[in-house]
Amino acid sequence: MTAEHTGPVRAVSRTISGTVSRIERAINGVLLPGFEGVRVPDWLADAARAGLAGVVYFARNTPDVATTAALSAALHSVSPDLLITVDEEGGDVSRLEAATGSSLPGAAALGAYPGGGTVSLDAGRALGRLLAATGIDLLLGPVLDVVSEPDNPVIGVRAFGTTPDAVARHGIAFARGVRSAGVGVCGKHFPGHGATTVDSHVGLPVVDEPLDVVRARDLLPFARALRPEGRDVGQSALDAVMTAHVLFPALGPAPASIEPAATRLLRELGHTGPIITDALDMGALRQLTGSVGEAAVRAVEAGADLLCLGLDPALYTQSYDALSRAVAAGRLTVERLEESGERTRELVAALRDRRAAAGAATGVHAAQEALADLSVLGAHIADAVVHVRGGRLVPLAPDAEPDVVDLRTRLDHAAGRTARHVQSAVAAVWPGARLLRGPSPGEAAGEEVSGPGSAELLHDESGLAVLIARISRYGVSADLDRTGVKRGAEFPGGVPRDAPRSEPLVVITREPVLGSVERARLERLWAVRPDLVVVHTGLPGPVDDWFGTLSGGGPAVVVACGTGRANAAAAVERLRGPVDRRDSEEQRSSEQ
């Protein structure tokens, strides 16, 4: 065992031999660490017995719903009051279905659903049932960010929409649905992450706009959720709120997660529950504070109640020890830490009552049943939302061997990696598909990516040039054959059945913003293959601006509204072409 992994055991074991001290219990009461594996490690069990507030599940803890349910039961057996939390937004961000992709399309799909916010209520309720069944207490969602910046690298389709009203309506409905199933919700990322062009996982985003603009655009969904009108007037739709590592100069000189003015603003809006930070080991704070421990102290000083930490046990040790030193030096008081701990205990008690009132079932069978129901609902939503924009989509033949080129260049840090569920879905239907992708920033050109939907790497721009040369030679459009000769030119009576053919070209995009690498690569492919079809996994709103500005009005675009499994499956159905519903009905009648 390396030194960095001995810390958590050391931090707590010095008191396990006797009664846990008031200071140690108070410090543990503000920590929310992650951990590796599907069993409760000794250091975490010791911390839980010493007053640890809760844990955050990551994909490494949740390979399937049965394992998740068993892990939750084990944690609650160690500490019944432990708060178990998870990022399970659906769509692009999933922990419970990280391996396969989410059964539930994400927030952008819900926001685009024809029929309003009822579907978000239903989706929240179905997801809440799954969370309750797997023993999870608090969902780190919904996302209440208004994605006003199309080039936003981290929010995008995780948002319900591009307007404050749409985000508020769908976000509140989704929260009500989750809560009705007996699970708590945490709105995020306060005061708003939707106007940023920097991912706080890697750097510090700055929203340098007047406070009145921030109030009218970014704060409105939070304000409405905290003080809803109508039948829920006076009763907040949120149990907790997560603060963002985003700097708003109009509020103060520090990122919101460590800025006292942001905390005061949140309390003024009516929030009385716990304030949870985004993960303190993210790049935005590391660069500013120099260490996770200092970030933890500054977050508590600013008014945070729960401090999210990543998977490495050393993060727990560093935060615990830094808080301990801050108490000893007088920067923090035990009373201040206990105040936060009390908020969390009140939340846990309320959630236990809510779960009992909802009659929520917990366990493996209940989890599998809830997942099946979620899959049915998710498929319905995706089928209603995923659509084709522009161009005439020529369905891919059943025996086609398409080239599938992933042009997305930015890693999705919130999801874990750039998801490849679209490639998996394409390869399942067309086994001869050739999957290719470009390298993402920070990724070695020779890095191998395994698993479903993994793709051959186009190492650099020269790799793209080789691809273009190949597909140009074998057919620059649907009217040219694989030799580059005008289709039918030498066959006056028509093209023989055994004549060579062009294979389809499917391109996957997320942010083809003018001036971006993704856009430049798309333009190069479009210039030589005007028959290509795009599966767009990013924001649906800017599709006309992004693709309609290409020559000739742009290609046919399958607008997937995200890249979860449900979205990918619906996108593949669009590539297969429309179903003749009369034939389907006649076939069903003959089978009955």
C-alpha cells in the first residue's frame, strides 16, 4: 500500500481506539468523499463510524444495479444516517448505467419533448424509483443551468434548454418527480454554469456580466425552484444546492464555491438546506487554492455544508487534516462545522420520512424492475425527440458497411470520456462498419480505447487526409461509383447489380462551432462527400446555424439531443429509415 492510501485509515484510526472526539465528528460531518470499488473499504467504514456525512458514487462503484443496491445496503449497515449521493442525470451523464449508456435521454431531450413539462415529471419519477431501489438517498441533480453559450464545453445537452423559463419549468417538474419516489434532489450548478466557455474540471470559468443579467438569466431557475408558485407555494422543490467553480466578478473575487457572497445570495433566495460544493479536486480550484485541503477550508469559510471529493482516498485525508489545522489555528470553529452537520442530519431525517411515505422498495428485484420501466419510458421519449433535419436522408442498406467518423474533439469530463454509444449502436446493426475518430486534447495519439464502440484512431490531420483520399477515390457523391466514374456513364441501360458502390459515410458531431477543429474537419469531409449523414449529439438549438451554413444547405442531420444509449438507439433507427407502419400492422395481425 502506498503512502497516499494509508492516510484515511490514519486520520480516523487515532480515535477509533476510544470515543470519537467532538472535533473529529464535526470535521467528518462536512465531508462527502468518493471511493474505489464495490465493497466498503476499511478507511471508509472507520470514517462512517466517526460521523462521516456521506459518500458520492462514481461509475466504478456502480457496474450494475444489483451491485449498487448491495453496496448501498452495506454502507447503511455501517452507518444508517450516511447520505449516499450520485450524479445520475440521464443522457450523457450516468453512473448507474455508465457501461451501457443511460436508458433515459438527458435534459435536452426532455426539454425538446413535444408536450411540455409533464414528461420531465414522469422521467424524474421513473429515475427516482431506480435511485430509491438501489439505496441512493440524494440525486446530484437536476441541472438548472441555462445553456446560453453554444460553445459551452461541459453543460450542453445536460441542460433542459437555452431559456430561463424552459429550464425552470422542466427542472422543477423533474425534481418533483424524483422527490415523489422518495429521493432527494440537489439543484446545480449555482449561480449558473451555462454561460461559460471553460470547463471547470480543467480551468476556471469566468462570467463577467452585470449582476442584473445574471439574475435574469442564470439565477431565475434556482429562484423559482426555491420559491415555487401554485400548489407548492412556500415549499422548496430542492433539498440541497450545489455551487459551481465559476467566477462571477459581480458577486465577488472568488469562484462561487468558495465565495461568501454567493452563499449569502443563495440563502437570500430562500435556500435553508445543505449547500454542497462541486468536487474540490477539479482543476478550477486546484489552480487557485494550490491544494484540495485549502479549498476545503475556504469552502467552509464561505458557508458550504458538504464538500464533494473524488475517488482517491488521499483527498479525504488532505481535506480532513486541513480542516483540523484550521480549527486549531482558529480559522474555523467546531460550532461552525457542527452547524453544517446539523443541516445534513435534518436532510437525512427528512429523506427517510419521505422514502417511507412513498413506500419506496429497495433491493435487487426492485432495482431491476425500476430499470426495465425506465428503459421503456426512455425509448418512448427518444423516439419522440430524435429527428432528421435538412437534406434528404437516404436510409442505410441492411448490408451496408458504413464509415463512421467521430469528429468530437473534447473529452466530456462530466461523463467520464467522450461516450461512444452511437458507434456501438451503429456497429450492432451494421457489423461491417468501420469506426474512426480523431484524438482528443491531452490524449496520446497512440492511445488504445477498448470496449463497445471503440474506434480506430485518426492520429492527426494527416490521418484525416488519408481517410478523405480513400473515400474520395471510392465515391465523391452518391452519383459516382468507387472508381470515381459518373455512375451509369458506361452503362447506358443502368448500373449493373454487381457494379461497385459507395459505402455510406456517417459523421458524429457535438460542437461544430465556426472556427473550431470539429467544424474544420466537418467542412473537409462535406466538400468531398456531399452524401454524408451527420448524427449530432450536441445542442439541438443551434443545428440550423451550425449545419445550414455549409454549402448547399448542409447535410441530412440526425439530431440525437445527446449521446445516451436511448438517444443512440433512436438515432440508428433514423439511419435505417422510416418504418412502413402498414406493413408492420399487417405483420402483427398475421402473427396473432
